[in-house]
Amino acid sequence: MTEQRVRRGGPPQWWRHGPPWWHRADEGEAPGRHWPWLSTALFTAFVLVGTHFSARNQHGHREPLDAFGFALLLVTLGLLLWRKRYPAFVAFGTAATTLVYYAAGYPYGPVFLAVAVSCFSAVVAGHRRAAWSSVAMLWAGHALIALWLYRWLPPPGDTASSWGQELAIATWVVAVVAVSELARVRREQWVKERAERAQAARRRADEERLRIARELHDVLAHSISVINVQAGVGLALLDSDPEQARTALTTIKAASKEALGEVRQVLDTLRTPGDAPRTPAPGLGRLSELVDQAATAGLTVEVEGAPPRLPPGTDLAAFRIVQEALTNVVRHSGSRHARVRLDQDRRALRLRVDDDGPATGADAGGSGNGLAGMRERAAALGGTIDAGARPDGGWRVLAVLPLTTEEENR
């Protein structure tokens, strides 16, 4: 059952878990199927408008934009449409066309934005070496043109750039790569956190399913065992002792009513996970009811020690363990007498259930599900269950349940 909490402080949720649009591929859409039409159109409009104004300010210093220059810009920006499918190819492609644009002497402008976007996409997608190589190729080509090849390339009369300008460009290149790497690391953290949250949700669902299975097993196994014994008594005495048969049927009715009530409580918890249960969970305070139910099934139970006051979780586990142990005696033991001993100290509660045997079937001491359920309940509280045959031929279940859990001790 998922908990929903509202954060009152700290960074926004998108900073911890990532923007929703970064996870579209994880939510049913195959990677690379999304085409970034809108962002590419915005980048294209921005670069074309910015380049137009830059050309006006650089008139006389750079070559005027012609059809070939516009074609280079459109090809460079059009490559961004494939940046999610082929990030490495787009990174090299935008770097190459931008380098040709600059070598042709066209005006400086925001055309380098396409290179930054393609580098960012390649790094985030995991193609780090391709992104680094593409921007390094662009910078090396720019430096080669600005420091040496400018003599033979347009515009005529161009002069060499200084090493200071090239270092400034290198700084911008490093900044673009650094921001891309930061985004990549942050996205990997988001993906890891999402996987951990999904795994934790599955683990909580598994634990809840096991808890419900234990509850239903303990409730139904005990009640149905009593019903089965009493039904056999009723059938055997129906003709010879109708009054005793009536008593058996009355016991069946009471046991079935109680089982239906407890099953309904479990189902109500499933239907309304956020609401408090309508009835309190059973505990050792109802131990006398277990004794009475066992008596109707022909089992005499002797209780040694008074039921102590326990935390709700420990109280429920102790009740279910005694219930399952007595159910196993009724179903699998030839003994008609059982003893329940309760011992408590400052740290733990010790429950001991003994019968004198012998076993009446192959499943001595109980079924595997019952014993497994008892062990799971005890382990959930940090306790232990020891179940096995006694030297004198009987069967013993010994449970040690700590009075405080590890989380409470912290």
C-alpha cells in the first residue's frame, strides 16, 4: 500500500526525481521513438533570427549570408531532429556543418547553439566519447582556420585570431561539456532512485501479500479445524444422541461466524487501506477464547502464566502463534491435552505450547505453511521459533518474541 506524503520543504520533487519528460521512454515509449519537433523548431527560429541580426552587425567583416549559408544553417539545425535516435552521428554532423559554415566566412552567431544541444544530448544518452570528440574537432578546426588557414579562406583580408580568443572559445567548450556531464550524472541518479522506489514498492506489496496470506491461513485453518472436528462429532451422534449433535452444530455455527468476522476484517483493511480497522486486532487478551474453542474440539488446554500487556504487533503475533500451534495439535496430534506457558522478562516474551502426542499423520506438528507462517511472524519482530518433537514423543513449539523491535530501539 503506497504512502502519499506532501513535502513541506526542501527542493521540488522534479529536482529529486527528474522532470517528467525525461522518463517518457521508461513509461511505455520505446527509446528513440520521440521526435523533438517543437524544440527543434524553436532552436531553428532562434538561430535564424539571431544570425540575421548578427550578419547586419558584422557587415563588411564577414561574408553575407547567401543560399549556401542558409542551407548550412538549415542542415545543421535539421540534424537536431535525430539527436534522440542517433546522438553520436548528430554530434559529429552538427560540428562538421558548423565548421564548414565558419570556414566559408559567414557571420558569427548562435549557430554554435546547435553544437551545444547535440553535445548535451549525446552526453546524456551515454555517448560521451562522441560528444567530446565532436566539440574537440570543432575547436581544433576553428583554431586551425583562425590561426593559419584564414589566408586562403573568405572573407578576403581577414586577420588571424589571438590565442586568447581561442582559449576563451575552449573555455566555453569545456563549460558546455561540464554542464552536459552534470546533467548525465543527475539523470543517472534519477533513474537509479526510480528503480529503487519501484523495487521498494514491489517489496512492500510482497510483504503485504504475505501478511494477508498469514492472517487468512491462521484464521481459516483454526476455525475450519474446529468445524471439521465438530462436524464429525455431529454426524456420529446425529441418531444416537441428537442433543450432543445439536451442541456440535452450535459450535460449528459460532466458529464459522467468528471466522467470517475475522476474514471480513482483513478484507475491509484491503478495501480501505487508509482507514482505521473497525475492530481491534486480536491479542493474548483473547487467549481464553482459543481455550474455549479448543475445548469444543475435544482438546483440553492448560494455561500457565497470565497474558502480559504487549505492543500491538507483538500481541497479534503471539496470539496467531498460539492459535496455529493449538490448531496443529487438533489436526495432527493424538493427544487431547495441551499446555500453553507464558514467560516474560524485560526483553522478551517466551511462548511454549506442548502436547503429549503421538502424531496421527505424516505432518507431525503441523503443515509446512503453518510453521512457515509462525516463523515469518516471529522473524518480522526479530524473534525466533523452535518447533520439533520432544524426547517423550510429544511436540513442542517455542517462540521468543522481543518486546521492542529494532526500529523502536533506534
